[in-house]
Amino acid sequence: MITLNVMRRREFICAGAAFLALATLMTMNSMSAPEAGYVGANKCGYTSEGMKCHAEDAIGNQFKIWQSSPHAGAVKTLQSLKAENIAQNVSVTNPSENKKCLKCHTTGGGNSENTKNEGVGCEACHGPGAGYYEASNHIDYIDRKKGYGKAVKNGMYPVLGIENLKKREKMCLRCHDDKRPCMPAETMEIQKQKQTIQSIDKLEKGDINFRHPLRK
């Protein structure tokens, strides 16, 4: 009888410890949700001291390329008359504040203070950057591939390279699909906006060029 009580007490303690560990893990996961991990495109372009990173011309100035792209201005389009008309047709009020629209027109779906006004920024494609945006967490000055591996380990989405093309396609089609509220009804416009695996591979669509590779 004594042995049985001891065993039951031990089982109770173990169960309690397991529950506490699970609760702690759930709390940590909620604290590290993607919305809390976005740092904003400026952090990719410049350091906190104002030194250039991805705004450096020597490596291709990816930040400038992004700034001139439709992605950068995506959130501003929600304030246009065209957006208001589209929104009315799908029973959406105030598209610039509606989560159905912000889901794809901002980085983080409008849930992050750091990115809610920047449009579709770096982290919309590369993932929330809190864990990897610091140079020491994504750069290897000798072996770029190792640097990329380091970035992925620290939270960057693995969407670069031909080997990750399908992952990149899946990511792009989260927004560029035919189920979005603003999907046009005209056949010609649908074809114009359609994203094929080829356009996602080349990062080019008509006269729009989204390519921003690092220079060696």
C-alpha cells in the first residue's frame, strides 16, 4: 500500500511537471509569434547607426529596388478610389484598415507596429527578421552559402534558389491567388495578374522586375 501511494504521488508530480512545461512552451510560442518578430524594411537597409546594409550600392542596393517596386507601395493602394470601388463590390468597408486587405497589402497583415505602414516588405517574403536581421546572424564573409544557412537557422524562410522554387511559389500564391477579395473579373486582367511558376522563378512579370540579387 505504501509503495502504491508513493508511485501515485510520483505520477502526480510528473504529470504536474509535464503540464507546467507545456504551459511554458505555449506561452513562449505565443510571445514569439510572427507578428512580434517583424523589424521593418529599414532595419534591412540600414543599421541602427545609419550605416548601409542592403541599401549599399556595392552589393546591388536591394533596399532601393524594393522601394521602387509595386510591393513597397501596396499598402498605399488601399487608400485609392480604385480600392474603395473594389472593396464595395466585395462588401468590405475601409480597405486600408480591413484585415482581409491588409493580409496581403502589408508585411505581417497589419498586426505589427513596425511594418503596418510599409507595404509588402522584405520580411513578407523572407520571414520575420527579429532572429536574423543582425549581420552576425546572417552573414558569412567567406562563404555566402553558409551565411544563408545561418540566416535560415535563425528564422529566415528558405525560399531562395532553384531548389526552393516550390516553396517560393507556395509563398507567393498565399496572396497572388484567385480567391483574394480583389481578384479581377475581366479575363484579360486575370491573365495579366496571374503568377505562373515561370514568373515566380524569374521574379519578372511583363515590364515589372522584382529581381534583387546580391552582387558578389
